[in-house]
Amino acid sequence: MEKIKYIAKIKRYNPEKNESYWQDFEVEVEDTLTVLELLMHIKDKIDSSLTFRAFCRSAICGSCAMIVNGRSTLACKVQAKDKIRNGVIKIEPLHHLPVIKDLVVDQEPAFDKLKEIKPYLEPDPKKVPDNLKSESLVSPEEFAMYDKQTDCILCMACYGQCNALEGDEKYLGPFQLTKAFRFIMDSRDGMDVEERVKLVEESGIYECVQCQMCLAACPKGIKPAEDILQLRRIAKDVGEDTPAIRRARFWFQTVYETGQIDKFNLPVVALEDEGEEIKQNLEKEFRERGLREEEFGPKPFKGIKDFQNFIKKLQKELK
């Protein structure tokens, strides 16, 4: 064990002055410290006013989620020395949540969104007995469909890293949608799939930009982005007639037929009457570019038959 010197650059917040600022702490500490232990050292030895959350120190409770060098992580899980860049480690509170003080954020807005998707089992009387003398059996195959999703510790690391929330604060969020998927896949749940899908369609599954940042952020290896893709497929299969579903179907249809997305006709298909104005504006722009009407939509590219055969083969393998 040896000691190393570096600067811990911490973003702080003073609620009394409503002021955010960066503060540098010069430290000389053991090279074995986790980020959480580094923060504890600073609080104990340098500045007792530094505020952060922590509890189990074992990557189980999720309390110490924060941003380290621009990425969400659990402070108790990562070694500080591994995050030092040019002699500096940067630590700040999770994004997309109100800061209470320093590294402590108000989690209520994210939990309020979680409540919207009804994250609890609605027992199916056919599967769940109404007495304690009988078991509610779930086969290994059934459990495997949502096993990984049950590992979520609600640390909100994925929420703090989500790019979709940058553009739409009403977006439900990654862990909320993973929870929705978990209950849809639970064979004991008695709520109609259509009802659960409706809970996540508005400001939910179609707002995800598939940046995959939630996969990198999750300390438990859960993949919310993949769960969201599954939710989109489920929504399509249950036949909900929404702009997003119509858009997805049209995308697949035109890509299959031409290898490209028909952006000219897409607004009307997805938005119906509301899309007419968008289409008219596109037509005006296309004509100003010198395009002829037959050039507004995509034409099949060379080798489209090979592409279609590949799609058919892939569909067959996925069945």
C-alpha cells in the first residue's frame, strides 16, 4: 500500500445561497481507497460540511450513486485511483434530479415517475392462491424472463446518465421502464398487458434514444435500453394504435421495400391529419431543391432482393 497525491474536484451546492460551485481538495491518501472512502476522508479530515449519501458500502443499497468523471457510478464500487485523470478526479451529484446539498439529490421526482407505471404485482387469481396454504409457482423458464431485472437496487445511476432526459424531463426514465417490463413478463401478474403498455407509452418507451448509457451506468449489469426495445415490440404486438406504433410499422415496411425510410409520407401515416402540414412543408422544400415529385420518396436500392431475403431469414431465426 502506498500513498498518492491528487486533487478531488467536487461540485458542491449551498441551499442557503442557492449556489453551485466547484471546490478542489488536495489529498494524499492510500491508493486503495474507493471514491466513497475518498469522500469520507475529505469529510473527516478536511471539510466536515461536505455532504453525501452512503450506507452499505457494498454496492447493495444504491445510496452512493453519483457522477464521477462524467459517468454515473456507485462511489463505493470504484477505486479512486482508477478515475484520476491528469492528477484530478471530478465528482458531482446525479444529473436530472434537484440537488438538496452537495452530492445529495432529491430522488422523489424519479420515484413519482416510478409510481406511474404501477410497479407492483396485480395478482392473477389463476396463478396466485388467496391463502397461505398453497404456493404461487413460477417455473425456472418463466423466472428467467425477468430474473435480471429483479436485481435493480433503485440507485438511479441510469437515470442520472440518461440522454433522453436532457431533451424531455417528462420522460419516465430507464429504471422505471425496466420495472414495467419486469411485471409484464411476470406470469403471476393479472393486469392486462394492454393496460401496462398504456402506462409506458406516453413519455415512455418511444422517447428513449437508445444511447446505451444506461447499460454502462448500471452497477448490476441490467440493460434498460434492451428492456425498452422489448416493450416497444410488446406494444406493437398488442395492437395499440398510436402514432409511435404507426411510425414503427411504416418504418419497417418502407425499409423492407426500399432499404430506406420514406420520410416524405411518414408524417401523414404516423400523425394522420396533423401530419399533412409537415408533408406540405417537405414538398415545398423538396421542390425548392429542384426535386421532381417521383423523387420525393425513396426508391429501392440495388441489391434490395438480397436485403429482403436477409430480413426474412432473420425473422425466421427469431421466431
